[in-house]
Amino acid sequence: MKRNPWKIVIIGVALLGAGMLVAGCSSPKKAEKKDAFFDKWHTMSQNATGHSPVFKPKSVDLPPEVAKDQQPQGVAAKKLPTVLVSLKMRQADVKAVLRSLARIADQNVLIKNEIKGEITVDFRGIPWDQAFSSILRAQGLTYVWEGEVLRVISSEDMDRDMKIEAMADKRRANEMAAKLVDPLHIVIVSIDYADVKSMQTNLQEFLTKDKEGKPRGSVKVDEHSNSLIIHAIRDDLARMIPIIEKIDKPTPQILIKAHIVETTKETARQLGIMWGGSYKAGVAATICT
């Protein structure tokens, strides 16, 4: 049987094309070439990742000679009760009226037996402090707080209290003068989070001034240990240490990530999708899926 040569050529070309297509689709992808520049920055970004510092409460131990005999601060003046009062009494002893008001507000009241006088009251739903103050003014009396006790006093008692207060003021003045000769103490405080120089400037304002207006003691910075060297009297240290414990706290941090990408126009064009195929010198190129 005679064979057609053109048929044999066509079959050979088809087999050759199929073989090339299979080889092209099954060939392994080339390994991507690594860029040393980007590898370096990727490693640096992982190693340089920051974090917010963990806050540890600060507690400064004062020397025994500084911590002892600390006097409590004065108590702020209390306010009178404001509960509504309804009270009706005729020609009653002023002490009995005041004691009745005290029971209504559950208030501790001290009244001297020397206080005399009668009074008629007719209160209907008025605040306790107004009723109490109006009775005292009508009888020429006043009051002072002594802790939790409300003490009712006369004008003579007030004059005596003023003399006692003047003596107390003189005593406080003597105590203030004694501060000027109070020995200086040295305390070293390490600063963990705050700006040590800024804290130094703020704490210097708490140093007691002498008669010439100059501060007694000093606040210095040791940059090697990031510490404050405080040279001050005991009362000044008692004011400074709580401030340091409250201010020396970490500032919360945030993490910012940035990606640096370098490319060319040719790469940008290749990032798109080419639909269909292309033709080169009579050989069909097919997209593999």
C-alpha cells in the first residue's frame, strides 16, 4: 500500500507540538532569585520590633532617720449637715434645741453648760445647716470643728481660742525656723521611665528656701545610672518621694510596619493578567492552568 508523505509530515509535526506543550507545562518553575538588599531589611525589621515597657510600681525606701516621726497633714474643714429639718419648740432652753437638732442629723455636738438663753423655733422642712446657723446667730454663738465633734462656743470662748491659735502659729513659726537648721539627708532614686533631667527641674521647686530665698539642698542627676541624687531635709524628701513614685511610669508604645518595594515598569506590566495566548514564528504558546 502506498503511503501519503504529506500525511506523515503532518502527524510528525502534531506529535512534536504536543510533546513541546507537555514539556512546557510540566517543567518545574525556576526558583525566585533572592535580593540581598530586601533580605537584610526583612531581618532588621524582625530584630528591631519594639514593645511597650512593662510597668513596675516604684517604691522608694527612705533612710530610717528620714522616714520616722512623719506628722499627718491637717484635716480640711468639714461641712455642716444639710438634711431637712422640721422642729417646733416654744421658749425652750437653747441647749435643748441644739441637742434636738444634733439628734435629727446624728451629729456629735459639744455645748458648754455656761451657755444660757431661751429661744422659740418653728422650722418646717429647711436644711439643717441653715437652722443651726440661725440659732447660733440669734444667741451670739458660733461653732468650730474638732475632728468629728461640732463644738458650740461663745464670743468669750472665741477670744480664748484666738489666743490659743496665736500661740499655735508662733509654735509653727518656730518649727519652720527649725527647718532651716534641720540636717540634710541624701537619697538616691533610680528613674526607670521618666525623663530624669525634666524630673530634676520639677523637684528642685520643692526644696525649702532659706531666709535669702536660696534652696536648702539640691537635686542632681547621675547620667551613668539614670538616677536622682536628692540632698534635702526630711520634710522635703517626704514631699518628693510620692511624686517620683507617681510620675515614673512608662509611656505606651505603638508598632508601625512599613514595606519598601522596588520594581520596574516591565515588572509592573508582567503583574497583570494576559488573556488568551501569543504567537511566535508559527509556534503556538498556550497558557497552562
